[in-house]
Amino acid sequence: MWINRTVKISEKEDVMSSNQDKIIEKYKSGFEDRRAELSRAGKMEFHYTEKLLRRYMKGLPRTIELGCATGYYAYALADICGSYTGVDLSPENIAIFEKKLSEKPLTTARGEPVKCRVGDATDLSDIPDGSYDAVLCLGPMYHLPPEERRKVFAECYRIASPGALLAFAYICTTGLVAGASCFDGLREVYPNECANHCVFDLGTDDIAPGLFYYTSPDDIERAAEAAGLEVVADHGLDFFFMASAINAAGEERMPSFYALLDRMVDEPRCTGAANHALVVARKG
């Protein structure tokens, strides 16, 4: 979401088509490789995703990460995995990931080299059923409309082993707009009629319609359950409405912010107020 009030969407169908080309174009710049380091508030999504996955991932699982980008979580989590395969739609992201692996080889706890490849989370037909004990979907849901999210849930269910852990990152509708209304440089124009219509009615972004898609905790949990998964928890990861305060705070105040955020991340009533969130599930 960016500052712009001129974008207009009249038909919901216009933003519900496949958007593979838009996603690939978005990530050509290699920006994703730097996103975790751009601001103190921006780090929260990554900090709490790693922290939560370390809480839930047990027994050195065979792990696949869908939407692996340039390998941030592979380097963060390989030490607790038996195997690790990253898959991303963007050839540019995978090229950066491969370069990292060539310069700084990465192995799992069992000594297996981390692998990565280009692939589409909506079609994993080259992967046999039950191949993975941990299926991490940490990006695709940001970019897919509901009907394509259902494909991802179905594919993740299929490739997961019985009892496997599955985790799906998504962006919350309410938390996104609420955060924009509090953020320095955005509060002057958000909320506005166009943004509310796009985000709340169409489930997509007002500035990049058809590239980013948003949902609610209730809707993502229902979709996971409809795919046959048991929802274990749904955590907010970062809280956009606090971002300007976090970025402006002195380093001495950060322990107090983390103490507050630790509570909010584990408080289900706070999840809908998050920007990014993580629903955790099991395959029965």
C-alpha cells in the first residue's frame, strides 16, 4: 500500500485472474533480499516468524519453504531441519539464493545441503504425496486471490506427511489499513474511500491491485480447515500501527517494545490488528 488516491477498481473480476507475471516482475529488483534490514519495525515480521517456527518445528523435519525468496529463513532454520528445499516463483530470487549458497554453503542438522529451485505453489505436481514433515508457505498467500489460495492449501496438504506441521503467512485486511492510518507519511491519506473499497470489498491493494491480496484471520482459518487441516494457532507477527513508534524509539526502549510484542503475538485477539500474520496447522 502506497500513497495514492487515484486508483479505481470497478469490477472485482479484474483483480481475480492469475497474476504470475505481476509477481515475477515485482521481485526482479532483488529488493526482497534487503527487506528484513530496512527498518527496525520491518524486522519484526522476520523475528517473530523465526521465533514461532522454532517453537513449532520439532524432530528435524523434512522441510519445504514455498515463497523462499532469497533464502532468509533457510539460513535461519536449517539447523533445526533434516532437509530443506526452497521454492520460489521468481527466477531472480532463486538466482540470488543460489549465489548465496555457492558463497556460503548451508547444510541442515543432518548435514544435507540446502536446495532451492523455481516453482509455483499452486502446482506442485512434481512432488510426491507426503514428502515433507514441515510445509512453510511464507509468501504466496500475499499475492493470491481466494480461489488460488485454495489450490495452495490443497497442494500443501497433499505433499505434507501425516502429522506434518504447516504454516501459512498472510496479510490482514484490518491491520493493514489501521496501520497505514498511523504510519508517518501515510496517515495523511489513509484511510480513504478507494483504499477501503479495494482492501475490504475486493481483498486487494489499492495501488497494486491484482498483485497483493489480503484476508482476515477467520477467512484464512476457514480455508485451512476446508482443506482438511487442523488449525493449531494464528499469530500476528508485526503491528503496522506501532511501526512509526518503533522506528523512532531509542535502542534503550526496544526491550520494552519486545516485551509488549511478545504478548501481542501470543494473544489471539490481537491477530486481526497485525499487518503480517502466521496461521499454524497440522495434517491429521
